[in-house]
Amino acid sequence: MKLSFWDILASMVMLGGLAMATIFINIFINPYSFINPFPPPTPVASLQVPTLTPSQRSLPELWTATPETPGVPSVTSVYTTGTATATGTRLILPTGTATRTKTAIPIIKTATKTPNRTLTSIAYLTPTKTTSSGDDEHPTTPGTPTTSSSTSVSTPVWSWTKSTDNVGVSYYQVTWGGDTDCNNTSYTTTSRTWTAPAMTAGTTRYICVRAVDAAGNKSDWAGPSGFTYALAGAPSATTNAATSVNSTSAVLNGLINANSHDTTVFFQYGTTTSYGTTQAGTPATVTGSTSTAVSYTLTGLTPNTTYHFRVYGTNSVTTTYGADVTFKTLGTPTTTTITGISVEPSVVGQSYTVSVSVAPVTTGTVSVSDGTGAVCSPAITLSGGTGTCTLTSTTAGTKTISAIFSGNSTYATSTGTATHQVDKGTPIVSVWPSASAISYGQTLASSTLSGGAAIPSGTFSWIDPSVTPALGTSSQNVRFTPSNSANYNTVDGTVNVTVNKANQTTLVAHVDHTPVVYNTTAELSTTGGSGTGAVTFNIGSSTGCALSDATHIIVTNVGGTCVVTATKADDGNYYEATSAPLTIALAKANPVTVWPTGSTITYGALLGTSILSGETVITSGTLQWVNPTTVPPAGDPSYSVSFTPDDTTNYNTVTHNVSLHVNKATPTVDTWPTASAINAGQALSASTLSGGHASVAGSFAFESPTTVPGATGPQNVVFTPVDSANYESVLGSVIVTVNP
């Protein structure tokens, strides 16, 4: 039977399971088998464990005042001295079995508890595993402590806004005392208000607060905030700096506010803060409720000595002391004199010697300066009370030379002064600059100065840049201006400038009109150019014009070209200049100067039958009606006449309206009409004309229809053509019969 894939796979899984079970059983029976990938440590044959037997002794409780430093834990652990006896125990560990023994260890601890006790005790610690709470988030900083207590209250009440914490604030730590860095006596409170211990009048204390949570995490300090306790009516005292301090005397100063209780004023002074001497102030007594300046003048002091002093006031309420202030008396007075200056005046950069004497000393150091940065280096070392040094002023002006004796443990410092004039210095120009060449007509401003060297640094420039030098090379004035013009004068010199011929300004050729008509002239001119050179014109290879004289052209062939250039000659200062080519437009001439008139014709005749005459032309050609087959109407019409020149290159074909006179035509009456008879006494208008025929359309009518004929006879009849504008009327007669 053939095995399937799944049969083979099932067999392999079963065999693998049996193999793994065999390995695990073997490791369980013998953990140290070579087939165990993680064997236990090799057991020792025996293990000797010491047994610690402490020798106890009775320890009294020790209560010692120990100020707590904020931010520093207040528990200190120490091991006591004693005797421990160790006994050995042999422990045999069977194969495959591990045994662990825990032994208690005696520990002696000293614990410092806030605020002022230290407890020493003994305890036994059993090894334990410490598990952290997991809270390492610090509380937020509480608000700055404030108080509304009056300064006359000795126990001010403080409050602050709360701190927040992720778990919760357990308590607030408060420090209170005279330091402003929160390093004072520590207190705790779970409230956000705290009452300070009673204060001594006239003292100032400072409070700081921080929050602590259950895990011991602390916030930053809030504060410090200060409070000064003053009894009602207690004087205030402020010690001010001493004035008028010299070798043996000084004036002590202060401010006293009696706060409405008469207050006696005193000064204490001495070489230490123990003072030792008390003197009544001036005034000796102050009143009122405002600060009063008080003083006392000390004499007989020791030179070069530091003294301490303070002011205090005493009234019926209390005594208030000002702060300690120090001053140092000067040494024995000295006089420093500047006995001479070797150069007067000096100039900037020039050295001069300053001589000094100091009395009553013989040795010492004197520093000398000019008040604007120049100092003697090194300073004067006195010999026999005198000395000299060299000073070099770097700025101009009137200087106050100061000589300062530095003083020593015996003699006071002193200063001597003298006035010294320092004039501006003169720069040294070692190399004058070179000037770039310019063209005739340019000013010096167009020439660039380059190079040149001078001490101190500065710039070179033309004294008068508007000067226009002549052609050639000439010497021109240059000025050196130092950058430090406050302390150095300007220096004038000369440099050579070369002036070359100049290019003229652009020359432009012009013609007085354009286009220029055939066989006429035009005037030429120019603009631009420079100098006095003559101007000439040139037509070059032009085929349509010629120079009729020096400044005119004439058109000779409209079909050609006319290009003119102008040239202005070199006059010694300017190079020759030629204009750009000027192309002049040419135009054909009109050949007819006087147009003809047409001869008179009669209506019905063609325009071409009118003869043109009376014209004036300047060239040969053909003159004719443009539309000769036209039949003009009667009157004085105008019709176009053209003149076509034989020379069409230079002359235009022109047209012009010419008028002529056209007479009216006379129609032909080939049959006159007949008139009907009328009765005697009737007018001709009673007779009817009938019949009649003429060459054009029209009508017959009696010339005088109101006439009353007396008998039969001829009467005038008028034929009036319909086209009366072009035809004349015709007069004839007919016989009119008149019945009796």
C-alpha cells in the first residue's frame, strides 16, 4: 500500500514528540545532564554560613537641636560600635536541591527629627525588597505667600494659593527667619494659612513655602516674602553713608522718624561692630511722624582706618537701631603738583615731558593722563618726592593734565592738574596720487585720483573739481583730508593732469523739408558737434540728387536715392566728427501749373466736343477730358481733366476739375396746334388748343390768355418743353376764330 503525504507527516510528528518527552524526563531526573542547555550552578560541597550574634548595650535618647536645611532629608543613619560574634554552621546541599537561609542583621540608627531633636535607637532589619510607589511627578509651585497683618502685629498670618499634584498635596513646608534664600527654620502645615512665631520689634523676617506630596516629591519654593514688625510708635532708624571723609574726620549721617513720640538720637561708632563709643546726634531729639536727617561730626580719627557706625533712636516705646555702615579715613594729606610741561603747545602725536612733585612724601607712584585717553606708561615712580614721564596726546584740544598720587598706608591720595594745549597735527604725504587723463571740455571732477600714501590715513580730492583744464598736461591743486579731521589738518599739493582731444558730441544732419520735389532744392544743416571746425556735406553715391551749393541739394532723379552725411572738421581740441547718413525722401513734380478751360457747347453735345485751352504745363504730355462721352447738362458744370506727362519718372499724372458753359437747346415745332372758335367778348383762355407736335415733349399755351380778341386773326402761342432746364421755349402763332 502506498503511503500518502499526510500519513508520513503524522508519523514524523509522533516521533518528534516521543524524542522531546525523553529529553525532558532525562533533564528532570538529572538537571546536570549534558543535554540540559541551562544547567544549574555546580553545587559546592559544603557552605559555611556565619551566625552574627550582636553584643547589645543600652543607648540613651539624645535630643540635640539640629536645624533642618530645606531640601535636605533630616534622617541620618549610623552604625553603632559593638562586638559581633560569628559561629560557623556547615550546610550540606543535596544534589538537585537548593536551600536559602535569611539572617536578620542588627542595625544601629541615629534619626534626626525636625525641628530640634535627635533620636538614637537600635533596630533589626530583615532584608526586604523595596517597591517604589511609581509617583515621580512634583507638585506645582504654590502662590507667593502674602499677609494682610499690620506691621504692628508681632505674629503675622500668611496665606498662599494652593499647589496641585497628580495624586494630591500631603502638606506644605514653611521656612521662616532672617535669611532671604529660604534657608531658615522649617515648619509644616496641611493648611494654606500659617501664623508666624512672635517677632522682636524692629526686625524683619522672610517666609518661603513649598508643597510636598505623599511620595515625597517637592515643588519649587514660593517666596521669599518679607515682614517687618514695628511696635506702634516705635521710631524708625536708617543709617546713611558717611560724608566729608578725610584723614582725621568724617560726618556720620542717618534718618530718624519719631513716629509721633519724642525720640532721642544717638550714633555709635568704632573700629568694629562692637562700636565702643556713643555720641548724641544733631539734632539730639526729633519729633513728628516724618523722617528727619540727623548727623554727627567725628574728629580725631586715625588716618587710613576703617570705622563702623550706626544711628539709633530711643523713645518711650522702644529703641530702634539702623544698619551697620562703614567708612575708611584717608591717609595723611598730600599735595601733588605738576611743576612743568616741556612743550607748550604740542601737536597731536608729539611727545612732551610732564614733571611732578608730591609733598610731603618721598616715594610712591603717580599716574599721569591728559583726560582723553593718553596716559604715561609706566607711571612715575617718585624719588625724593619728584618724577617725570613722557605723554603723547592723540587728540587735539585743550587738555587737563592730571597727576594722581596713588597714596599708601600712611599717605592719602591727591591730584594735581595743569592745562595744556594740543594743536592739530600735520599729516605726512609720502606719495601724491596720480590723476587719470580726461578729454578736452571735461572738468577735473572727471579725472580719478588713485594711489597716494599719507600718515594718518585719509582721502585725496581736487580742491576745485569744477576747473576745466586746457588741452595738454598741466599741474592742478589737490587736497589731502585726513580721516581723523578733528585732530589733523588738511594738506594741499599738486598733481599733473593730461587733457586729450575730445570726441565731439553727436553730429546730426538735417534737411529743411521733406520730401524734396523733383527739380527743386532743399537746405541742409546740422545740430550737435563740438568746437569751431567747418561743416561740409557729402551725397556720396546718391543717384537722385546733387549738391547745388555747399548747403543745398537739388533733386535730379526721383527714381534715384539721396543720402547725405555731414562732417565737422578737427579744430585742435576736438577730433573730426561725421554724422550718421541722412536719407532724404524724393517726390515727383506736378506738371501742370495752370489748368485749361473748356469751350462752350450746346446741350446734347458730347463733353469731348468742348475744346480745352489756356493751360500752362512744365513738361510735355497729354491733356484730355477723363470722360469725353459724357453729355453735360445746360449750365456751367465741371468735369475732370487729366494730364499724363511723357516723363512719368519725375512727374505725376494729375487730374483736375475744369468747368465749361453748356447752352440750352431749342426744340423744333413741326406742327402748331389749332385753336377752337370763341365768341366775341371772350378771352383767349376760352379757346382750346389741340394738336400740335414738337421735337421734344412739352405743352402749348397762349402767350397772353387774358387777351380778348376783337376779331378773327392770329394769336401768339408758346411751346414750353417739359425739360425746361436744358431746352428753350418756342414762340409761334395760330388763327383764332371769333364769332359775332
